[in-house]
Amino acid sequence: MLAIISDIHSNTEALTAVLADIDGRGIEKIVCLGDVVGYGPEPCQCVDLIRQRATFTLMGNHDYAVMFEPSQFNISAETASFWTRGCLEAEPDDARRNERWEFLCGLPVKHTMSGQEFGFGELMFVHGSPRRPINEYIFPDDVYNAPSKVQTGLERISHLCFVGHTHVPGVFVDAPDFYSPDELEYVYEVNPERKAIINVGSVGQPRDRDNRASYAVLEPGKVRFVRVAYPVESTMQKVLAISELDNYLGQRLMEGR
Ligand code: ZN
């Protein structure tokens, strides 16, 4: 089995709960699709946990923003990004500071591997979309509003592509169509003949009105969507206590949006 997590957003309490759930299932391999940092209160802790636990990690737009520069960020995301950079820079231990910095700077934007052990074809992993791996959003509504965007994504993959970025879990297939985990009863039975772009949702800032952390598990023949409750109120209080983080970034955790 393989666990796929994304969009941690400096939320240690959500990440810790998800890692415990992964351990409880006896899963040893973890892929992280990026946005380890940004928005949340504990960037250094999350980078350290991901470095220890993830088999590989990809670059998200928030990781990129903290390391290099924010692009198309609203004011609260940009302010959070500069605050996050300050936290990483404030680490007094030179070796630790450099390790975190080099880890984030060196994240690749895309990874592919064989899905044979699960009975799947090629697996692609990106943060955003197959076409623009760091920054492009594929939203559920795009199947109606921008169907060519979804189709273009599907054309660029050979079987399955795993993404995060929108913080909304679910499966995109041709037509195009979108299925939420609810509609699938939390299990997508993979069709070997049908391409799919699968969003695993967000560990640290879910936006589908369910405030539990979201991630996915690859099992033979299927992809399982998992939700894990964590102390949301406690993380919200941490956000509210940091003046550089917009209060809304705490409140939205409670609401899952
Ligand atoms: Zn994100």
C-alpha cells in the first residue's frame, strides 16, 4: 500500500493525526504532493516530519512562494508566506536551518512511477495539474465551466495522475466528469482502461466543508479516500495567536473551507 498526502500547510496536529492513521494501517511508503508550508502556524515542525517520513515530496506553490517568491497570492497568503520564511530563517541551529532550506529548494515538480504492483498503469504525481504542475487548479466545477482544461490534463497522462492544490478530494475522468469521495463511498475502483486525475484533498486545510484531514491510500485495484479527525480548535487557536496570520486562516479550518 502507498499513502498519498498533500497540502499540509504547516498544520502539525493534522499531519501527526494522519501519520498515526497511516501507521495504524501498516503503510510504510508515503508520497507528499507539496504545500508542506504556508498558511499554518508550525512550518518548521511540518518540514521536519515530512523530511523524516515521506519517501518523496513534490514542490507546491506555497513551498515555492516561501523559498522564491509568491505568485498570484492574495494579501493574507502572501503575508503568511513571508512570515513562514522568517520562521525558517530564525532557526538558530545552522545545520538544521540549511537542511530545511535545501530540502524545500530542491523539491521536484513532477514524479512518475509504475503502478504495476497495484494493477495500474503509469502513476504521475504533481501538486497542481499535469500541464502546469505547480500552479494550475483543476476544480470540480471545471467539468462544466472549463471542460477543455480537464481534458487537456487527461490527455497528458498515461493512466493515473495524483494531485492536490485545490484542497477538494475526488476523481476526474473523461466526459469530463467529477466524483466526490462521498459519491464513491470513499473507494474509487480503478478501471485499467480509463484515465483519471485523482485529487487526494488536503491534510492541513480541507475545503470541502468537512474539517477532517484528507488523504488517499493506493491498494490493489483501488484508491481509498480517508478522513482523519484532529484537534482543529487547538490549531485554530495557534493561528489566532500569530498576528501575521490572518484570523480567517484559523476560522476556515473549523469550517473546512
Ligand atoms: Zn495548498
